[in-house]
Amino acid sequence: MSATADPKTLDVRSKNEEGSTNALRNVAELGGRVLLAALFLLSGLGKIGSYTATAGYLASAGLPTGLLPVVIATEVLGAIAIVAGWQTRTTAFLLAGFTLLSALIYHNNFGDQVQVIMFLKNVSIAGGFLLLVANGAGQLSVDSRTR
């Protein structure tokens, strides 16, 4: 009996391993998009439910309250686009910028440890979005269906 493996058996194993790796990658990409987007979807919907209070919060930061519909649309529509994987690179780039801008406006008191953590949370989320910019949405997305 020979110690070498049958090349046909190795080829089948390779294809099976490759298929399960691709399936895991596809599910992980979709899961990552859902997890990134969940924060924005819930936040945007919450702003609709507490519109007046949120408008006051914008005003307290020196921003015009007329920006609130734009903020809500950015969060809700951006989250939906990311989950669906539609125009992912563009949407992720815009949400990364939105997230960094929010960090600079609302979490800039670096003498407060909680604010530093919130700032770094936003920076980390922006990093996740930049990974989407670089790599796209993956196979389980509208983007992959329209290519």
C-alpha cells in the first residue's frame, strides 16, 4: 500500500473545505454588516420617537435643529443600505465620516473617561466601515447580485 494519498480524494476534500470556508465568510460578512448597522437603525428610529428631545440635544451642541431629519435619514437609510449590501462602499464611507464627525462633536471631553471611551467606540465603528469600503459587502449582498 502506498503512503501517498489519491489526488482525486485530496481534490474533493479541498473543494469541500473551500466551500465551507466560503460559506463561513459569507455569513460572517453579512453578520458584520448587520451588527454595524443595528446601532444606526435603532438610533435613527429612536430619534424619531424622541424628536423634540433630540432636537434639543443638537441645539445644545450648537447645531441647527433643521439637521435632525438629515441625521435620521443618514442613520436609518444608511443602516438599511449596509444590511442589504447596496452601494456598500459609498454608504460605508459616508457613515464612517458621519461617525467620526459625531465623535468630534459629542465626545470631545477627553478629561472624562466615559467620553474618551465613547470617542474610541465611534473611531472603532468608523474603522469597521472603512473595512467595508476596502472589501465591499461580500457575496450575500445586493452589490454582488448587480455586478
